[in-house]
Amino acid sequence: VAESGARRIRWVADNMMLLGAIAGRFTDEQPFAGKTIGVSIHLEPKTAALLEVLDRGGAQVIATGNLGTTQDDVVVALNESGIRAIGRRDDDPRAHADNLDRVAAEELDLILDNGADLVARRPDVRIIGGTEETTSGANRLRDDLAGHVRFPVIVINDSPLKSIVENQHGVGQSVMESFQRITNLMLPGLRTCVFGYGWCGRGIAQYASRLGARVVVVEPDPIKALEAVMDGFEVREPQDAVDGAKLIVTATGARGVVGPGLVAAIASGAILANAGHFDTEIDVPALDAAAQRREELADGVERLEFAGGHWVRLLTGGRMVNLGGPSPKGNSIEAMDLGFSLQALSLERIATRAGELTVGPQAVPDDINRSLAAMLVAARMAG
Ligand SMILES: NC(=O)c1ccc[n+]([C@@H]2O[C@H](COP(=O)([O-])OP(=O)(O)OC[C@H]3O[C@@H](n4cnc5c(N)ncnc54)[C@H](O)[C@@H]3O)[C@@H](O)[C@H]2O)c1
């Protein structure tokens, strides 16, 4: 098991050019010498590569995963390499909460958090500071935990680099890769309707179009709709846009975007997929209630049949399509390399120059964004 985990971590780490360069410098400079970092993040090969870089920088790392996503072979491999990682894929919510409590109970100097789970456990403790991976965690820091957090927290997801590289290009690639892997269908000529022309939606529309699909966009925000038109896409109202579409993808962050009313206007056999974070963009419970039959056709593909024989196909039960189906891979290694390099450099900033930061949630310092952007340009140009 440890060998499988170690092999998978190696494959990822060898392709993470930015983290590789940072690891070299951290090994020399030891920015985290004598410091303990408490971590709560999905435990899989890409995050394991980040933990190894923090370890190379002199940190004592203690990490736990998120509910249901921990990869057991990665946890074993991390522990074998001397990095403390706790948690299992089949932990129930109670065991998961115990893991978080165990990490929070350590003598921590820094926190790397996901969803503010660790910070919520000890908001006023005297640590140097932390990072927060997600927008939902940042909202929690600004709302429920406002005024309670007594240290700086750099919010990684708000970096403009992440929007470009991860939301637009990472999601664009992985959603189209997942559609092809799950269905084995051809894209050229496929009439595709994308709901939302934000960061994720534009990436999906662009990757689909580059692979030959004919794309129509639905976007209520007039400025985003204008961008879609200027990028060469048709923009239509929902009922009009789904007419004749064979693939319908949601990426809006909104609820109930595709429900029974709209599905009635969709041609039989069309495929529905969601790329948004929550599984509520396609209203699956309402479709389920309206359907006369629901059956699994293949791993990640279901058929829903309505009155009169009308039917549609649903991918990954309406959950994020790029994280479901057989052998899901998520966003590209390079997209995650960028996100985790933002993590590594932000943690270094907190460990070494916390006095320059304000208390509470804040953006990634601009010089970090700029230096990483320059590094990624150089890495891509080097081929
Ligand atoms: N699948 C992944 O790996 C992944 C990665 C990052 C983000 N996400 C998720 O994807 C979703 C979108 O993220 P984003 O960064 O593109 O957000 P965004 O705010 O940049 O874009 C969302 C867009 O959807 C539009 N919209 C809202 N309601 C709509 C509706 N009913 N019909 C059509 N368009 C509508 C908005 O006007 C906006 O332009 C979020 O839920 C986010 O958490 C998923």
C-alpha cells in the first residue's frame, strides 16, 4: 500500500515544476525550521507533494483530510516518509471530527486550512497565522468567525492566478476530459449548452469549442454575456439555448438551474452534467420526483425517463463531473501545482514576515502572485 501511495506521489511531484523549484530553495533556507504546521486538506497525491515541500522547508507537519476523500495509500506513504497524516477514507463524521480535534490540539505555529475547519476549532489561539484554501472557508472567516480570528489568514482561492489557471483552464480541461472518459462520445459538432460564463463556465465553453463542439452560452450577467459574445459564442435564454443541445453543463454556483421545466424542452437522449461545487445546480430530487424510471446505464451515467417516453442522461448523479465516474483525476497536475505553490509561498510569508500582514482573512500578497506568474510563464515556455 505504501509503495502504491509513494509511486503516485512521485508521478505528481515530478510534474510539479513550481513546487519543485520552491522545494529546492526551502531545503537551503529552512523557512519553517522549528515550526509545526497543522493541516486540513484533501489527502491525495497532489496535496501530499505540497506536504513534502513544507517538510523539506524544516516544518513538522501534522495533517488530516476531508470527509470521504482521504486516499489511504497516500496516508500510509506519508507516515512512512516521516510526515504525520491521520484519517481514513471510510471515517464517519465523528471520526473525522476527532481527527480535526487531534490536529488542533497540537502545539501549532501555522495552520493550512480548508473550509476553516481547523481555525474554527481554535480561532483565538496564539499562532503566527494560516492559509485558507477555499472561498467557502474565507466566507466563514468573514461571517461566523469575524472578530474572533487573532492572526493573519491568507486566502488562496481569491488569487487572480487561481481563477485563470485552475477555475478557467483546469476545470475547462478536466470537465471535457471527464465527459469523454465517462461517455466515450465524440465532441466535434456536438451541440453543447453551457450555463454560466464565469471563470469555470468560460473554460468549459472554450475547451469544448476547441475540441469542435458547437457551444451556446446562458449567462444572466450582461457584462459576462458580452464577454461570451466577444469570445465568439452564441448567448441565448435558457429555453432557447437548450433546444437541440446534446450536452448541457452547469457552472454557475446557483441552485436549481436545470429543473423539470427546462428538461421538458431538452431533446430526448441529451446529457446533463454539473461542474459547480454543489450538487444542487441540476435539481436532481425534482427530476427524480418527475421521472417514472431512473436506471444506471454505466459507471457515472444514469437514464431518467419521464411521462410519454421523454428521457435524458445524467452524469455522476449531478455531483461535480470532473471528480466522478470511473478513475476521476480532477484538475491537471500543473493547475494544482500553481495553487499549492501559492500555499507554500503564503505559508513562508507568514512564517518569516508575519509582522507585515494584518489580522484576519486577506488576499495573497501581490508580489507572490507576480513571482509565481513569472515562474509559470517561464516553465510553460521552456516546454
Ligand atoms: N468542478 C471544479 O473542479 C470546480 C473548481 C472551481 C470552482 N468550482 C465551482 O464552480 C462554480 C462556478 O465557479 P466560478 O469560479 O465560475 O464562479 P463565477 O462567479 O466566476 O461564475 C458563475 C457565473 O454563473 C452565472 N450564473 C448565475 N446564475 C446563473 C443561471 N441561473 N444561469 C446561467 N448562469 C448563471 C453568474 O452570472 C456568473 O457569471 C462554483 O460553484 C464553484 O465553487 C468547481
